[in-house]
Amino acid sequence: MGLKTIKASSMADAASWYCATILLALILLASIRESTDSTTEDDSFRGKQFLQMNRPCDEIYVVGEGETLHTISDKCCDPFIVERNPHIHDPDDVFPGLVIKITPNFKLL
């Protein structure tokens, strides 16, 4: 009776591995098929809508050598850098490596 239990258990393990392999293959096949069906010249990858936003700067900006708040404001279209960054006490005292928050005003773009 113990031999039959071991044989049934190994058959169940083999069947579950077989089902898992088939399921994985179907998922991969569907994924590949979906990606080849949706690819056109205009929509070659997902997330293209984020490129159309034309964001000049990241939300977190690190000041570089020779930059001023005025040049950063012009570059990133954020006229309210000082107001949004309370840790900047003097707008003339900006140094390389200073981390600031940028919120671009897309109406200015």
C-alpha cells in the first residue's frame, strides 16, 4: 500500500510540473504575440505618452557647476523654485550639489 501512495504522489508532482510549464509557455507566447501586434511606427514602445510631455528637468534637480536659480528656472520652466524649496534662504547662495525640487509649469512650454 505504501508503494502505491509513492507512485501516485510522484505522478501528481509530474502532472503539476507539466501544467506549470504549459501555463508559463502560454503566458510567454501571449506576451510575445501582444508585443508584436501592438508595435507600429508611431507606437514602438509603451510609455510614449511620457515623452510627449517634453519634460526638461526631473522633479529632483541637482545644481551643477556655474548654474544659478535663474538659469535653472529658465531651463526647467519653474519660476517658483525659491518658494517651493524652503531650505534655500538666499537665492544668490546656490552651490553645485544643492538638491532642489522642480515643478515645471507646462503652460510656459
